[in-house]
Amino acid sequence: MDMNKIDGAKTLLIGKSESKSLGFLDYWLDGSSQEVKYLSINQYENDDRFYLFLLNEQFETLSDYLEDSVDEAKDIANQLFPDIKIKWKNWIV
């Protein structure tokens, strides 16, 4: 997986928990679940908005959120995982 682009969007930041798992995402249609290992904030070319991607261990997208700013995307991550300190790393190459 090319971490510089996820689902075709340029990776700006990668986030992960400093101490524990982010948790699991349950799919109600088929009853399956996948562990959320990483978060990323990405931007598509010619788009001024930002995506928060929830990623599995292979950096495959499990879910996404569209926000107007990087700070809003980080706020959503904190709302989704309120008891977890997320460490963000710049990923712009």
C-alpha cells in the first residue's frame, strides 16, 4: 500500500494511539468487524476539503469523514476516540 496516497488522496497526517488500540469498526450488514489501527488526514487534488480516514493494519480505508479543515478532522477523530490520545505525524513528502 502506498501510504503517500490513500484512496487517491494525498496523505497529510498519519495518526495512531500512543498506548492502546483505537478500537473496532462493526459492520451491521454482515456482522463483521475490523480493527482501526491508524487514522489519516488526506486531501484530494483540486479539493479544498479534508478527509479523515479510519484505516486497518494494511492501510485500507474502513470509513471516512469529510471536513472543511485539518483541525475539524482532528476534532472528529477526538470525538470518535475520546479516551485515546492520538499522536499525529506529518506525512507530506
